[in-house]
Amino acid sequence: MVDIILLLKVFWEFFKIGLFAVGGGPATIPFLFELSDKTGWFTNQELTNMIAVSESTPGPIGLNMATYVGFRTLGFFGGVVSTFGLVLPSIVVIILIAKFLANFSENKRVKRAFWGIRPAVTGLILSAVISMWRASLLIIKDTGYAPATGSIIVCLVTIVLMQVLQKKKFHPAVWLLGGAVVGLLFRL
Amino acid sequence: MLDLFMTFFRIGILTFGGGLTMLPMLKYEIVEKKKWCSEEQLLDCYAVGQCTPGIIAVNTATYVGYLQNGIAGGIWATFGMVAPSLLIITVVAAFLRQFMDNIWLQHALMGIRGVVCALMFNTVINLAKKSLVHPICYVICLVAFLLAMFTDIPTILIVVASAVAGNLLAKKGGQA
């Protein structure tokens, strides 16, 4: 039996994310960290795994994340409900805009609002990235935290390689596959 | 309607990453093959999609569907976009859960997590390049970061506050 109350909660949480995550997929990530702290439906470390899966499977990252989080929380129906919740605000807002506001993106107030929102979203994502680093690059031991040396080295090497190979745009899935191979070879 | 659904289903299944990576695919399918809208309309829609809440891919699907066939069209196109994620992720998530204890998967995940951390770092750098266009923007970014990192203020409030700040300060920052 599916827990209806929990299902509604999942829907509501993702509806809010869909309504306030401006700027597409990556903008949902700070909200997901907040959700994991608030509800305990999944851990920050699981969230990092989810991002890896979402980046390397077809479909927009935002949708993939929502489906994954919903599925982890409540199985198949959880995935359907979280995705539907995320999408509903888009459908409503876009149809309203298409219908009533021909030059929405040219509007002065809208432009100014986004001049402020974009840097804020950058700051929000940065804080999410730091939470992610804490969750993924540290291992919880009985005595407290210990650095996951292997993951840290992989992370630093990847950042350097990305800067060096800036001209060649490798697909994220290629990087992730590389990480998996390194992890297996060196038994990190 | 079925055509809208199938077309966006195909786009959904063939895009990795979402957002901007979708643009060439959309241009090919929607503008060149189906002629559902002009390239200018598609770019407009992208602009709208970026400054409205929600996933850009979904916003675009709704918009194109609406142009083509009204509200029902918007809904069908969106379902088409959503369906591949729903199917594929459900299978992957179910599969991963069963193999989570496998030692080899654990090794692979240690490497993969390192890469995800690097990819996300890269995302932030790219966003910063595009969004930090004025000293005031740096301040907004820093304040949002500190609030998110060290207080329990809901993320939603920070987004709303930054929209207000944008309206008050953008003129000073050179935005018309």
C-alpha cells in the first residue's frame, strides 16, 4: 500500500522546486540538498550518486533527478508524482505567458529581476557544491570524518584536465565513465 | 497530438544533460523537420524558458506544443519530454539499488563521485562567468552563498529576495 500522505508531501515539495528553481536543471540542486536535510528522504551522498546517474542517462538532468529522488523515496509512484509535481508549475506558467505576455522576456522588470536572480542562483549552487563535496569526498568513520583520498584525487585531476582540455568539449558521461574506470582499476 | 508527443519523446531520449545541449536537436526536429515554428520563435522560447521557473527543456516543450495546438498541445508535448526520463530512471534506480552492496560498484562509485564533484565545480564556474557581470552581482552572489551555507533561510526566500534586489539595483548596475 502506498502511503498517500507521503505521496502528497513528495508532490508538494517538487511542486515548490518546480515553481522556484529558475534557470533549469542545475538550479534544482540546491533545493534538493535542502530537501535531504529537511526530510531525510535521502542522504547527501546518495544525492551525488543521483547526479551522476542523471548526467549519464538520456533526458534533462532536472527531470532525471526528480524521478530518481521520487523513486528512492516511494518507489515507482514516488517517481511519477515527483516528476509531475516538478513539471506542473512549468506547464501553467508557460501557457499563461504564451497566452498573455507576448514580450515577457523583453519586459524591463523581468530583465532586472533576472539580473539579480542569476548571481544569487550561482551563489546557491556554489553552496550546494560545497555540501556535495563534504558528502562525497569525506568518509564517515566511527571516529568522525576521514578524507576519501581516492575521490579527492580524481576530483582534482578532473578539474585540471577540464581546464587543460577546454577546447574539446567532452560529454559529462565520458568523464563519468573515466571516473568509474579509474575507481575500478585503483580499487578506490 | 500523437506527433507532438512522439517528437518530444524522441528529443527527450536523445538529449543528455538538458538545457543548452538540447538546442541543436530542437532546431533540427522542430524548425527544420516539422516546421512547427521559426528559428526566431524557438530562440524567443528559449529566452522565456530561461527566465521562468522550471526545467528549461520542459518549458520549451510546453511552449512549442502550445503554439502548435493550444493547451492540450502544450500538455502532450510536455508528457513526451517527461516520459523517457521517467522510464529510464525508474529502471536504473531499481537496478542500482539491488547492486549497491556490490564491491565493484562501490569502487566505481568512488571514482564517479570525484568526477561529479569536478563537473559541478565546472558548472558553477560557467554560471559565474555568465551571471557576474557587475560588482553588485558579486555581492548578491556572495550574500546568497553565505545565507544558504550558514543559515536556515529557505532557498525560495533567497530567490525571491534576489529578484527584488535585481529590480532595485539593476539600473545602477548598467542594466537598462
